[in-house]
Amino acid sequence: MNGISPLDELNDLKSAASWMLTTITEYEKGSVNRKDTSDLAKKALKKIKRYVPNDNEKITYEAILDLCVSLTTIDRALGNFEKFYLESLKEELDNIIAN
């Protein structure tokens, strides 16, 4: 596993979204495999669950949790579904980062 580092400190939810987007990009490049990506996402999910969102982040918090849970299942996305799955995740993460 040389293409991505684990989610370190979580100071805001946009950094978690950026980390997930980077993780997906590295996965698509082949820098990290399915299992490692899933394992990293599971570790990140634990950190996100411990994060206490401020009032402005409450809606985003639920979306980030859902997206991270989805990323943990990347090891199950196969074939044509994988492309749709990754594009959908990236689109949602881009929307969170942009807002």
C-alpha cells in the first residue's frame, strides 16, 4: 500500500471528503488495491463516527458517513457496476467539497 495514507486528523468534514476523493483516485490509478482501500475506509469511518460536527456540518456529517460506508464496500464493486459506483461516489464527494 504505497499510494495513499490513512486519514490522519479530522478537523472538518471537507477534509474527510477530500481524503475519500483522493483514495478513490489512487484506487483508479492502481496505486492501492480493493482490499487496502476498503481497510483504509473502515479506519477512516471509525474516525468520522467519533467526529463531533458543528451546527453547520450536521447534514454534511450524515452524507459523509454514508459515503464512507459505501467506500468500505469497494471490494464488492465489480465489472460495469464498479465504474458507476466510483463515479457516483466522486460526484457526491465533489458536491460536498464545493459547498
